[in-house]
Amino acid sequence: MKSFTVAAAQSAPVFLDLGATIEKACTLIAEAGKRGARLIVFPEAFVPAYPEWIWVIPPRENKLITALYAELVEQSMIIPGNETAKLCRAAKRAKIHVVMGINERASEGSGTSLYNSLLYIDEKGTILGKHRKLVPTAPERMIWAGGDGSTLDVYDTPFGKLGGLICWENYMPRARYAMYAWGTQIYVAATWDYGEPWLSTLRHIAKEGRLFVIGCSMAMRLRDIPDTYEHKRFYPAQTDWINSGESAIVNPDGKFLAGPVSRKDEILYAEIDPQLLTGPRWKLDVAGHYGRPDVFHLTVNKEPYRFIRKSGEADEKKG
């Protein structure tokens, strides 16, 4: 394989505006495509916004939290749907793979619960699949349901195996190992997190898995939230940046190829050298000679959990 370019879109959404955020995403996809990128990665929950209010609104403000949740559900995506179709067309026009962080409506159930998901689209505009975050962190559990093993997967692309985890899923050793053992070469770490511990995690994953890591977060200011949203008053006075971003692309030696970029709206680009994915593994291959399957064994339950089954379907393995 020849070297190729990947991109990470460190940007803020158009807050809780599904249509406008999709349009912004399509513009960024087109820009990365013109720059020759084969892949562009977006932050966690980019569409239509990460629910940042969960970290600042006191739980006693039930009426306010309820209203924000209702709006988030209304502006969230269904897979497949009109918005996924727009993203697929943008990917096809730009001839680029897309990994998009979204709020996903649980369309197989009531349609009013949400998942924190990654949507994978190939350069032909086809949906490869999705991954639903397994464990929402702390107050995130007020917003998102937990995914199941059926969406834990990697995808074959012309430039290698593509997979990833969302935010603090990357602190789940067994989830990471599943990614390694399935042969992930380009590893997506979409997040809301930032700071030194997180950057160290990106470097650790790259070195541990001997793969390329694309860590993508939002660079978001308080002014990116319209003043009509009452919860802005819970932020400390003089707050400017809610999230500094600090997106980065890391090579298999744990070295930064691009970034980290702080407090800036920017698309990061890096050139990927596939030779680094193989040669250095003679020293360390955690899903190979370092795996020791005679000592350790990991089982991943890939069965989807359905909200309802019809009579006679109890033994079916697929939804």
C-alpha cells in the first residue's frame, strides 16, 4: 500500500440544529476531499451537539433538563434516514470515507431514547455500519442508553481495517483488545475529552496496538450556544472555551503526526505510512505473539438485544 492522507475535523456543530449541522459537516467533508484525504473523522456526538449541559446543570433543574432532552431527541438522527443520505452523497462526491459522531434515535424501540453512535460511510457513499457507545460516562447516562456488542466491529476499506471506540470506551481494556484482535489499523477515538491524560491515552493506544490513532474532539466556545438557551447561566462568569479540542493524529510509535491543536477550529491532516503497521510488530504484537491465547481468552457477545420479540423468535440470534 502507498501512503495516504487522513483528516480530523476539530469543529463545533450548529448547536442543536440537525439540518444546519449536517450542512456544515458536508462542507467539511468536501474540503477534506479536495485536500486528498481518504478518511475524515468527526468528534463524538457532533450531530446535532454533545449535550454539554449535563456537566453544569444541577440535577434539581428537572424542567430545564427535560426540555433540552426533548429538543435533542427531535434534532437527532435515525439510521438510515434523510440526514444519512445527505452525508452519503457528500462522501461519494468527495470520494472519501467518513466517520461521524452522532446522537442516534433508537428507531427499533420507542424512538425517544438515544444512543451515542459512530456512523461509518465509505467513499462510494455506502453505510458500512455504526457503533453505539457501550457505557455512557457519569451524567451521560441521563441522556444515552448503552449499546450492545452487535455494533462492536471493524470495517475493511481500500486503505486498511477501520474501527474505533468513543471517548472513555477507550479506557475499557477488553474493548480495545477486541479492536486489536480484529486487525484494526486505523483506529478512531472520537471524544469530548481533552487534556494531558487523554492525549497520553491516544499515544498509549497507538503504541499498544501498533496502529494509527485519530483522536477527534470539538473546539467549542460558550458563544457557540445561542443565548436563547437558559442553561448558559450555569457556566462560571467569563467562561470562553467550553472545550479546547486538542485533537491529534498519532502513529504506531506513539508520536504525534498532527496536533494536538487547542482552541482552534481546524481540520488536521496527516500522512499515513502503512509500512509502520507491520514491521515494528516483531517487537510487540498484542493480538499476536504477545496475545497468549493459551493463557487469556476474550469472548465478545455479538447478539443484538431487542426491545421486543414475537412469539417463536426467542432462539433467534439476529435482529
